[in-house]
Amino acid sequence: MKIKIPDNIINNVFEIESVPHDEAIRISTTEVDVLVMIHPLGRKGVYSGKIFDYLATNKPILALYDPDDVVGDLLRETRAGFTVKESDIEGIKSMILKCYSIWKNREVLPRDWNKIKQCRRFNQTKILLDYLSEHLPNQ
């Protein structure tokens, strides 16, 4: 997906081509200051698996998603980042400036780590197994 980058910041924005999952995690934890996720409007109730990896990085997440969808809810609950509609140019500018301020002032978002731990694969798998054991007929 090619994104339009304003001329006045083009020298400060780097797009990285698709990389293997392990490399993406390494990059997101060591080489970036803000994690950006872009999801076109219209598809509701869908998480990108990427968000669960991003939650653990302690870096702000800027999600260009519908703020009233599941990703917006998750970022508000975990206090891990910000959600703004991809069509809200002024909102995006505002959130980029907010993320810049966090970086410049060496701030860390007050994440709810207990909530984030619930999102780990191990915990989610346990929830699924418990649900299935309660709702599947005994065989």
C-alpha cells in the first residue's frame, strides 16, 4: 500500500517493504518511535494480528482505523495508543503531533499492562479452550 507523504516531512518518513514476522517484531521494538497501522474503513470487527505484537512494545500505536471499532476499543482500554479515521486528515495531523510530543518529551504511555497480558496468545488460547469445553457436547 503506497501512502501519500506530505513534502514537508518526506525526509523524515521511511516506508519499509514487507518483511518476515520476526524481522518486523525486531524493527518495531528497536528501530521505530511510533507504530502505525492502516486499515481502510468499511470492514468492522476485525483485528490485525499486528496489534497484539505492537501492544507489548511500549511504543505508541497510531491506528488509522474506525475509532468506534474493535481496535479503537482495545487501544482505549489498554491506553496503548490512538485511533483516528484514515479520512480525518486534521485528526491524523493532530495525532502525529501528539506522538511527536511523546517522543520529544521522552514520555511513555501509561499502558494497562494487566489488560495487555490478557491479549497474549497463551491467555487467549486458554479462554478459547475453556469456552469450548463448556459449550461443546460431551463425547
